[in-house]
Amino acid sequence: MPFSAMLTSIAEVLAPAGTSLTWVDPQFLLDAGQTGASLPLWYAGDEDEALMNTASPAAAISAGLALRPLAQSILDVASAEPVTGFLEPHEESRLLSAWH
């Protein structure tokens, strides 16, 4: 699954109605002082962490892994994990204004 599709799925399940995703250049975010701590799931310019995008579940599936709907996993994680590492709304607005 492409990273963009995963984020879109998360937004569809958890984000307020009318939410849209905006793709920005990673260097813009790094220059603005953002890190993986402020933007969960972002690799923050670390190419070693970007390698996770090449992982294949083929071996796990062949060993019997049963896949479930992504929305179910999203809801399970959201209900079990404390919300940490996100941009405050004013910071998000500031970054989006600077980007646009």
C-alpha cells in the first residue's frame, strides 16, 4: 500500500469531516524544524527509515497471516494508544500558510 493511501485511509477514519491532506517537500519541513516527533509516521528525511516502505508481507502471508481491513486496525490503534506527537493547530496553520 502506498504511504499516501495509508494516510488517506487514516484521515477517512479519524479526521474531522472536510479534512484534506497536503503534500509538502520534506526539506521544507526540515527547514521549519519539524521532526518525526511532530509528524508521526513521517520519516523526517532519514532515508534509512524510508526503507520501511519497501517491506513486503509476502512471507508472513504465506505463513498464515490473516489480513484484516485497515480501518479496523486504525480504530484499534487509535483506541489503544495515547495520542502523541502531533502539530498543534496553530503550528499546522502556520506551516500550511508558509507552504502555500
